[in-house]
Amino acid sequence: MNPRLCTLRHLLSELRACSSSKKLYNQPFTAVIMENYRKNQVTELQLCNAKDEWKYVVDAYVIYLQSQRKYKQLLKEYKVNHSYTNMAGFLGFKLPEDPE
């Protein structure tokens, strides 16, 4: 498969993963991405200084979106609002009893 097409599909799959609606065809950002993809399809075949610029930009967006998704998963898994006793139990420690 064409590496540019793989990059485009990877970007769209990451956008689908972080989007609230799973259908991307009616989203405005999809139209912009597809327009740039088609526009750069011609310029990549011509002699230009920034031959792989589109690929680098898209790869950066893909990495950013993957990192955001993984960060949200980690935040969801390891919530910060645990009490000391719950966190100690989570880590396998037992806190001493407070004599009152």
C-alpha cells in the first residue's frame, strides 16, 4: 500500500478514536485533511524543497493524538483523588491504626 495512504488512514483512525462521533465524513476537519492530501498528491511528484513536509506534519499529529488518548487512559486508570488508606492498600501497604 502507498505509504502516504497508510499515513492518511492512520491519522483518520486516530481522529475517529478521539472524536465523539464515529463518522468522520461530515466533520469539517476531515474535509480540510482530504483537501490537503489531494493538493499535496500533485506537489509530491514535482520537484519541491519540502517533499515530505506533509508526511512529517501528519506523523506529528498522529503521535500527538495517540499521546492524548494514552494520557486520558492513564488518567482514568490512576485517579489522583484516592485517600491515603486506599492508596496504601493499592500499593500493598497497611497503615498503622490511630489509637484514640
